Amino acid sequence: MSKGIAVVTGGTAGLGRAITRELADRGWDVAILARGQEGLEATAAEVRARGRRALAIPTDVADRYAVEAAADRVEDELGPIDLWVNDAMVGVFGEFLTTDPDDFERATAVNYFGFVNGTRAALSRMVPRDSGHVIQIGSALAHRGIPLQAAYCGSKHAVMGFTDSVTSELLHAKSNVAISTVDMPALNTIQFNWVKSQLPGHPQPVPPIYEPEVGAVAVADVADTPRRRTWVGEPTIGTILGNRVSTRALDWFLARTGYDGQQAPEKTEPMWANNLRAPVEGDHGARGIFSDRAWSASPATWAIGHRKTATAIGGAVGIAAATAVVALLKRR
């Protein structure tokens, strides 16, 4: 029995590919929106191999008319959309002043307006039914910008503000439609092979790095049990809380470490053609070239899917600590 109909934008590669697989494994029928035809066909085949229905729709999420048309097709061919995951992204690596303005605007069109377009398409169908769930794939970088990724960081900050606004509107209307944000850590995805980069070294995610499946499990857990905001991985938690404590200290730290930390000189494989304006044809899967240093699990992420157990453990630890303190005080 199907859990429902899910749409995943950017679902053919990287985190989106891992999310599509995880949702299919959990019983969702999945529509995949992306640009590359070979990746679409391969991803749809994986969904069907898991016993679920799949629909692959070539879509540039920066084009709101294309997104609306895709949503119409999903509902015509699969049924009412229950879950919409906004994940599609592109990247430009380099300092702001040396980044081509057209490249900056294109990245913003995908990474911000792509989410706006997807959210509009989803909510315009879900709100009249008073049912459904939108998940925004966020980032630690939605809370703390880093050098060399101004377009991406700016877009993620914008998505956060946009989503807060829409959430308050849904609450005002007493709507049963849920909207969630899942903020990701650095992931070992293939984006670092096809970003448009000015860097002398091979781009890399800022360590520590997690495999994309860690993020995908968190997204599927939130799909099962909606919550407004989820921080995936200990580095995400540390970055967000650290920025709240001392933005100036992080400014200084990132100015010193943010350039070298986003390059991997030992990775000598040539970069692929960038996918900023056109897809890189082929089936590229989920994982990138950093599996030699990527983590496959996170205690914080495990807790998302095991909230009762995690709460019980936390409570037991708290009681044990309190008991120890009382015993120590009695000895004095």
C-alpha cells in the first residue's frame, strides 16, 4: 500500500537521488523533477525496482510555468500530491566580485526561486484539500554564510525567510498543510564535480562530511512525522548555535579557513562540465568522490527517527546526572 504521492525536485543526483530512493523504500510513489533525461530514466527505474510507481518529468525548476505543468502532470498520472520535496540546486564557487553576475542570478533562480516555484505549485494544490506536506532542503549555510559561496548562502537564507513567512500564513489560516525545513551538513554529493568553479583546487564540502544517505534518512523521517525544523548532523547544530553566540568570531575563523577548507588539492580528477545552465548527461548517482572521508551515520540524525528512544535516553542520562550531583552534595 502506498504512503502517498511524493515529488522530489533535483531527484536524479546527489541528495535528491538518495531522498528518492529512501522514499521509495518506505512506500512512496515518486515523481522526479530534474533536467537530465538519462538521470531521470535511471532514477525512475530504481523507484519501480522497489515496487513503487515512478514518473520522470524533465523540468527546470527556475521556470515556474514548467513547474506548474509538471505538477499538473503528476496529479493527472499518479494522483494528488501528498509530499513535495524542494531539493534542486546548482552551484558557483568563487569570490563574489569575480563571479559573473549572470551566473550569480542563475544560481539564485534555481536555488531560491526554484523553491518558491515548487512551494507555490504544491500549496496551490494542497491548501484547497487541506492536506499535504512541503519539505524544504535547507543547510547550515542558511544560518551562516561562508566565503566563495555567496550565491548559494544568500539563496538558502532567502528560502529560510520565505518559508517562515509562508508557515505563519498557513498557521493564520488554521491549515492542516505542513511545511518543514531540513538543514543539511556538508554532504558527499556529486555537485562538487559539476559546480562552476573559479577555485585553483578541486572543490570540496567543508569537513566533516556525511554521505547523502544520512540526509535522505532525515528527510524521510520528517516526511513520516512532520516537524517544522530539523538540523541534520552535529556540525549543523554546532554551526547554527555557534553563529548565535558569536558571529564575529565565525567571521574571523572563516576568513582564515574558508578558502583552503573548500578545496581538496589531493583530488586530481578533472572536473566535469558545469551544470549551471544545462544538465550533465548521464546517470551520476548520489555519492561524490569523498567517500574516503565521509561519515555514514550521525547520532543526532539517528535521534530524529527514534525520538521516543532518544528522549528516554536523554531523560535517563539527566536523572543519572542529577542523582550523582545529589550524592556528591550529601558527602559534603
